[in-house]
Amino acid sequence: MAMARTRPTLMDGRLTRAILSIHQQTLKELFKWVLQKTRHLCHDLMEEWLKNNQEASICTAEGASEFKNIANFQDYHGLPAFRVAMAKFMEKVRGGSVRFDPDRIIMSGGATGAQELIAFCLADPGDAFLIPTPYYPGSDRDFSWRTGVQLLPVHCDSSNNFQITAAALESAYEKAQRENFRVRGVLITNPTNPFGTSMDRETLQTVVSFINGKQIHLVCDEIFAGTNFSQPRFISVSEILDDDLDCNRELIHIIYSLSKVLGLPGFRVGVVYSYNDDVVSCGRKMSSFGLVSSQTQHLLASMLSDDSFTTKFLADSAQRLSQRHHVFTSGLAQVNIGCLKSNAGLFCWMDLRPLLKEATVDAELDLWRVIVHEVRLNVSPGSSFHCSEPGWFRVCYANIDHETMQVALRRIHKFVEKVNGGVSVSPKKKKKKSWDAQLRLSLPRKFEDLTTKTPRYMTPRCLMSPRSPLVRAAT
Ligand SMILES: Cc1ncc(COP(=O)(O)O)c(C=O)c1O
């Protein structure tokens, strides 16, 4: 098991403070409205449950008798009822096709803490994990910053809908070896962020047989399990293990969290589920650094073991997501903006390649600045996800209300019409981008400096995510 090592970094220190002091006002204006409008699609269902189950909380007259017990509880194994309920819920979001052992559940502070915990367990500073691109940029922070583990890209592109192939894995592995990295494993996210797709069985089998062949670990971040809203259904790596009896199960570790499907990022409920006894034992001790509060465990033990509630919640959530996805992607299609076909997640992967002046990251960031400052929409450019193909943007459509989404669509329509001088965009025809000269001029000078001079590691997403601490601090 690897030892912890703290790595000093510039990223969240002086540089961030400098950016904040210069751009506080800009960020404030940009996001105040967005934050006010931020909603989870299904919080109303949860609120209703809370009203009907007041004894589940130690902060109500009905539940206060449990206060003393819960307030004193700090065992890093977690409340047994919480682990049982969590295992049951994890089975449910995987369609009941697999079983999870509550004794293999390790608690962590969200999937953020889970990624760090597993990296500490499986690798030493300087070791490497392969990661298919594009990927959730938070992994650079969560998996790497304090552990010193390197994330090395496995390049995927739109030629096969960004699917992971054996050839891409092999080539990344060989490159890592040539560069003298000790590759300890592969980190994947399924359903994926930023695409909102779930991996098919063949792709998962490819990844599992790759890591098994090399005898390296596989960490599957399945935080979006439960957000599957249309066919094909989500397949967890745990199902592949049940099929593939030759695979060394000790190499497989799953990350889960309640931040997405239940919309509880503030509760900081994350889990590592490992098939490896040593990792369970080591991770359990390390989880002391990121325990879920006993009050939260107590409440969730009750909520998640309410079978009829979770069944209805997941069904309603899928139906609402599906509807939202349909309205949003059809709205984009009206102005010929395409998205990668998706079936899960809270966002889509929008193809704005036809709007780029040229196929470069600089052109992508130019377009991104215009979208943020002029169109006034918060989207994330592909380069912030380490996408090697410029022109893709991730748009979240599930954390806003319907009216806000309509405003967003109207702005996109207006923007595309402006770009094309009143004619809808044709991906085939390259038109001169009249907005570029016009709109760039009106960007705040300092912000332009910032986005053009900022090093690659200070990604736009880092600045712009409505959930980033940076934005919160500025509002
Ligand atoms: C793929 C992925 N992993 C981990 C996280 C972090 O989740 P949490 O809020 O549970 O820490 C996120 C959040 O967006 C994510 O998209």
C-alpha cells in the first residue's frame, strides 16, 4: 500500500487568489443568477419524503430521541444500517443485476474523497494510472494532487464516438513504459462524464481483460449510476466480473456517491467498494479522514431502505431526465447543433466544431469566451476535459429549472442566427464568423488576458464551474 505525500501546488494558491481578486466582480455577475436558479430535478420528491418521515432526522421532535446515540457515533466502519442501505441502493441503481456486500463498503467524503482514498491505497507517488480522454477534470485534483499519482491519457476521439479501444489502451501503456512510469492501473468513469453515455458490454470487457492481462488495477467511477434515462441500460463493471470468472477480482474497485442521482453533493456521501480485502482493510482506516457524518448516515439509512420511495424516485428521475434531455437536444437540433447520442448523466456533449474558426484549442477557447461573456451561458470547453479534438462543449441541462433551460435555448438560437447572419448553421458550409471580431472586442480586457495567458492546468472549467469553490467564494 502506498504512503501519503503532500505535494505543494500553485494551482489553488497564489494564482487562484490573484484571479479571484481581479475577476471577482465578473464572476459574481456571471453566476449569481445561475446559482439562484440551480435546482436538482428531483429535490421535490426528497422534500416530500422528509416531511412524511420526520423520525428519520434527529433534528425533529419525532426523531430527537436518537440524538445522543447518533451524536456520539464515530466508528469508521459506519452505521451498519447505513452500509446495508447503501449496498441495497447500489444494487438497485444497477437494475438489481448484482449483489454488493455491505462489509466491502468504505465511506469517503463524496466521490472526490473516494478517488483520493483509492489512489493512496493502490499507488505510490510517481506511479501512474491510465485514463481515457476526455475525462472529468476533477480527477486531476482528486486522484493526483495529494497522492502524487500521475494520470496519463488514453486518447479517444469522435471517429468511434470516443469509445475506448484495446489499441488505445495498449499504446498509452507502452508510451508510459517508455517514459519509465510504473503503471498501476486504469481509471474509467461509467456512465461517462463528459459524454453522458454508458459503456457497452464489449468495451467494459476490453478494459477488464486489458487490466487483467497486465495485472494492474481498474478503478471504475460509477458516480452516474442511477442517471440512466434511456436504452441501452447501464452495465456496471460488477456485472462483467460475474460473467468473467477468469478475471482477478482483487484488481477491481468501484467508486460511488450520492451527489448525482440524489442531488446531494453537499452531504458528501461517497463510497469505495473494493473486491480486494487488503484495500478494504487499509481504506477503512484511511476513511477516518473523510467520514460521512453520523447524522447524514442516520437519515440516509432510513431514506435508502425505503424501497417504495427509492423505486419511485429512480423511475421519476429517469423520466424527468429523459424529457429534459429530449427538449434540450431537440432545441439544439433546431439550429443544427448536434450532440453525442447519450443515455445517462446530467449533461450532453455538444458539437460546436462547425463554429470554430480553425480546429485548435485556441479557437475553442475563443468561442468559449464568447459563449460565456456574450451569449451568457456557462458551458465547459472540451479542452478542460483534456479532449484532444477541439470544438466539443459539455452542457449541463439537469441542474436548472425548465424556464432557465428555455432561456438558455433562446440565447443559443439567437447566437447561432447571429453567427450565420440570420441563416441557420450548416455544418458543411464554412461561413465567415462575423461575431468574432465584433464580440471579442467587447470582452473585458483583463478576462481576455486571463484566459489566453492562463496555463493549461488552470482550466476554464476550474474557473467557470458553478460548483467550484472559486465561484462560491466569489459570490
Ligand atoms: C466523474 C465524477 N467523479 C467524481 C465527482 C465528484 O463527486 P462528489 O461530489 O461526490 O465528490 C464528480 C463530480 O462532478 C464526477 O463527475
